[in-house]
Amino acid sequence: MFDSIFQGLFNLSCETKLLEACEWDEDRAQIVSELFSKTLEEISEGEDLKSLDGVSDKIRSKLECSMSENEIVILLEILSDSVDHFVTFSGQEEKYDN
């Protein structure tokens, strides 16, 4: 249960950061989100992903013509937070009291 509450808060936090970067324009946030998803998909299909820094550099170079610097910075921050979140929770084992 705690995981689902935390996941909901994490998602809300990411959405809020993105909206703020897009100056609270929901349509722009949707476009930015879709471009980011498409870019991640393209990178993951053809690249040897060895580091978050390398992925971040590729994302930045692909998006710099279609997004503001602030939007890119926030997206990379969300990506980094997501990786940290995944690593944290995937490494935890369920513990039961006996």
C-alpha cells in the first residue's frame, strides 16, 4: 500500500515539475511529454545505453531544437529521479514479521 501511495506522489511531483517548466500550459506539457517519450523510445532502440549521463546527452541533443532549456532540464531531472526511484524500489525485498 505504501508503495502505491508513494508512486502516486512521485507521479504527481513529476507532473507538477513538467507543468511548471511549461509555464502551466497543459497542452504544451502534453506535447513535451510525448516528444520526450518518443525520444526515449528512439534512443533505447538503437543505442547501447551505458550511463545516465550518456542517455542525458543524447536526449539533450535530440530535443534542443524543439524544447526550451528549462523544459529539457526538468525532463532530465525527472528521468534521473525515475531511475533513482526504480533502483530504490526494485532492490527492496518484501519483509514479513513472523
